[in-house]
Amino acid sequence: MRVMKFGGTSVGNAAAIEQTVQILADAYRSDGRLVAVVSAMSGVTNQLIATAQAAAEGDEHAAATLQRELLERHEAVTTELIATPARREATIARLAELAARCARLVESVHVLRDLSPRALDWIVSFGERMSVVVVAAVLEERGIPAVAVDSDRVIVTDDHFGNANPLLDETRARAEAVLVPLLESGKLPVVTGFFGATHKGAVTTLGRGGSDFSASILAHALDADEVWIWTDVDGVMTADPRLVPSARTLPAISFAEATELAYFGAKVIHPRTMQPAAERGIPIWIKNTFNPEHPGTRIGPETSTNGSVVKAITAIPGVSVITVEGSGFLAVADVTARVFETVGRTGVNVYMVFQASSQHSLGFVVRRTDASKVLRALEREFELDLLKGRVARIWEEPGMAIVAVVGAGMRGTPGVAGRVFGTLGQHRINIVAIAQGSSELNISFVIREDEVARAVPAIHDAFGLGGSSAD
Ligand code: ADP
Ligand code: ASP
Ligand code: MG
């Protein structure tokens, strides 16, 4: 039994949906026991977020415009791909109903002038609710007995809105109740990616790019043999091909390496995807919807050395370095504990931590969009210390990026760090900070965001990762 997930570009227009449906139809005909997980059409989630924010800011046309645009885009592909009049009309009616429900939610955000994380999760779930209706209908049109399923009926999560954690035991029971009967009657469930719901039925999302995670959660729940993530590149590559055109596909990487790569910016897979799959030893394949013959990447329990200790270079642009500096850092442990307790309470994710005790400073990296929240919290916590001069200042350096060089076994191989930093030196790229005690799987450091486009290709070259040199 397989779970196959299709990302936003794989359902982004009529030609892509046709291709996705073809892949699903072939897989269904060869095996039969198959669950599809589908993302929103590309750009729709961003549009939903921006519109909800505009409504909260007072835009009175937001809801109506959104309703019209959502319907137009989904209706256009439905009209193009479904020839049978009755099916086409029923599908469009269903889409119109969903667009209207979504618009009503956006309207209430406008009335309240308040967009809570809870309301936002409800609103963004409509991207996936609409795309599965289209994909299931096109599959039926091609003779496959597909059924659209909303994942808030299946995936149970905690109430961490915007970045919820799945409750795997409860989800397994729901999958048995909802999905297994469909599979047993020969149906192909087409499940919405990206969201679940709490026990009480409040819709929660799994974080941006979370449909990959949905697929792996369902694979865990259904004891699937494999997860296939269909996207718009030939697999996990040695670098983002948009940044490094000579990047090549890695045939195999381990769960741990994939997690590390994803965590440090490789958007091709959501960082939490590996956890449920790894727990059950279910391999994950990354494949290209638009080049299905390419074998892609296998992510599994094993580490293959591939002839190179460095497997890939990744980057997270759009981050800020926050520094807490003070001469009164006599009790470093105490200050460190207070800093991270405070940051922890904000719920903001910290990517990297570094400390230079000789300069009495403690630094860490967060997303730029989270920086002001963190600064405010720290200024409150250290108000008295700032007044008394025990803490000299707390400040943000925006416009930074984290770069990570990832590969298993790097620790055991001398000279990797030397080569990375030597290369940056040759290119006169200044290193702002280096992570303290990096894991065995990566070396990560901070540079200015506008140097990423030079740094990543340079390191990629230095390790001979590009072109046809390996495989
Ligand atoms: P989907 O919509 O299918 O989930 P995403 O846009 O989320 O697709 O992820 C695919 C994109 O990830 C690719 O188009 C590519 O630009 C980007 N990417 C970043 N780093 C890597 C990498 N190391 N290997 C492959 N793709 C990467
Ligand atoms: N549609 C969601 C997003 O854009 C989930 C996903 O694409 O995986 O974040
Ligand atoms: Mg994605």
C-alpha cells in the first residue's frame, strides 16, 4: 500500500493536474491500494493568508474578491478537464459552496478586525479542500473511483494552531474508520494535505509545506509500504537548483540527513515528514511529477556514503541574529537560562545559538518575521538589568541567512570545516557566526543574505558536488 502526495505545482494548472491524475491512475491500476494526498493549487495558500490579513486590517472587499478568484481559478481547470456535463456542474457547484464558506470566514475576520491563529488555520484549509474536489472529479472522469476526503476527519492533532503536532494513535483509529473502508471497497481516497483537527474539531495546520508531513502521518496510520512525494524537481538535490543550476539529484539519503537538510532550508521536503515514516521504517521517495521516469531520491533508514561526506548545501534566507550583550554576564548560565526561557515562551523557533563569553555576548538566530516579538519579550524580561547596566544591549541584525553543509560522517572526516571556511575566505564572504557544537551531520554558519547566491554555489563547487562528477 502506498501514499502518494502531490505538491502545489503538481496541481497548479490543468496540464499539471492531468499529469498528476495520469500518475495516480497508473499507480491505482497497477496496485489498487493507494491513498493520494494533495496540496492546494500553487499560490493559493499564500493568497488565503494575505487576504485574511487584509480583511483583519479593514479591507472590506477582501472576502468577495477572494470568493470570486478562488472559484474562477478552480472552475477554469474543472471546465478544461471534465467533459461530462453532469460531473462538471456538480464539481463546480461543490467548489462554489467551498469558496462561499471560505469567504464567510474571511468576512467574519473583517467584522472582528482580528485574525487569530485558529481562524487563519480554518481559512487556509480551503485551498486543499478545493483542490481535492477537482483532482477526485478528474480521476472519476478518467474512470478511477476516487473519493475526496477532508483530513480534519482523519488527522487528529494538538491545538498548536499554525504548527500542530499529530496525535498518531488517535489518527490511526480515525484512518481505520474513514480510509480503510474506502480502500477495502476499491476506492482511491484523495485526501487534503496540510491540516488536521483537534479532538474538539477545530481545524489546525501542520506548518507551511505541511502536506508532505500529512502524507507521512497517513502512511504511519495505515502501515503503508512506501510514501511517494511528487514535486517539481528530480528529487533531493545537492543544492536548491534555483540557486545552483549544476545541482544534481542524490539517489539515496538517510532519514536523519533528510531531516537536517529540510530543517536548514531544503524546501523540497517538510522537516517533520521523516519522523512518522522513520518510526515505522517506511521509505520515502521524492519524485518529479513532470519527469516521472527519473528514479528520484530514496529516503530510508540507511546512510549511503555516495563517495562524498558532504551531500548537500542548504540555506535559510530571511533570518535575524539577536544578540544579548553585557558586562554583567558573570553568571552566564543564569542569563542563558533566562534568555531561552523568555524566547521559549514566545513560541518562536530558534535555529542556531552561539556564545562568545570573552565578549560577554549570547547570540541566536530566528526568522526575521519573529524577531520583533522576541526582542520585545527580552526587553521586558531584562528591563531592570538594562537599567542597571548589567545587560548592555539587546539588538537585532536583520538581512542574514543560515547556510548549512550537510552529510553524514562529516565529523569523522578532518578538513571539511577548513575547506568550507577556506572557500568563503577565497570569495571574501564574511562569516557572521558559526554554530556552537554543530551536530555530526552538518556545519552551519551565518552570512549576509545577499551573499547566499555566491556562497552556496562556491561551496558546492569546492566539494565537487555539481555536474556529472558523481552518482
Ligand atoms: P511542492 O509544492 O511540490 O511541495 P516545494 O516548492 O515545496 O514543492 O518544494 C520543491 C522546491 O524545493 C523545488 O522547486 C526547489 O526549488 C526547492 N529546493 C530547495 N532545496 C532543494 C534541494 N536541496 N533539492 C531539491 N529541491 C530543493
Ligand atoms: N498548501 C500548503 C502550503 O502552501 C501546504 C503544502 O503545500 O504542503 O504551505
Ligand atoms: Mg512543499
